[in-house]
Amino acid sequence: MGFKLPPLSSVRVFEAAARLGSFKKAAEELNITASAVSHAVQNLEDWLGVALFQRSGGKLGLTEPGAAYATAVGEAKPWPRRPRGCRDAARKAALRSVARPVSPSAGCCRVCRDSPSATPRSAWT
């Protein structure tokens, strides 16, 4: 007896878009394009079989099921949030050292240093 989970990458993207209220801001935070955010959210909506966002005239808003799902995901999300500067520092360091990825053990801040699951990712992942 099992159950299927939704695509976790789409859930992570949805959480950022719902929290920030913008596909563009979510894209900036996740270092992906706004189009990738839109596709990930659409993928999750298709998987769940319900619209999570109302899109009209360039405005974005959560539907009632979307707001409930955002609350549930926000309370249950397993990934730690890092300050924006950490992601920027990791990306810049990775771009400076094109031949080698960023060392996860270095950590760019206390959060990244103290939590192995919160280490910055290189530009290669």
C-alpha cells in the first residue's frame, strides 16, 4: 500500500512563488527562469488536478486550494532557507572557479557551515 508524492522540485518552486507572490521573484531566488517557474507550477497543477494560482492580466494570486496547499507546504517543507547572500556568494564563487565546483565544507555563512544540508550548491548542479 503506497502513495505517490508530487514532484518535489515543483513543490519547492511552488512554495517560493506562493511565498513571494511572483514567478519572477521566485525565479530570482531559485536561480532559474520565470518560464521554468511557470512550467514547474503548471506541472504541479496538472499533477494535483487543481489550479493553484489565478492568472489574469499580469496579476498573480493564489486560489483557495492554492492558499491551503501553500500553508501545508510551508509548514512541512524539508529544505532550510538560506539568506539570499549565500546563494549569490556560492554562484559567484562557482563562476570564478569554472574548473572546480564550490567546496561545500567552506560554507559562506553560519547557516551553511553548521548545516550539511544547507551547503551552497555549485553552478554545476
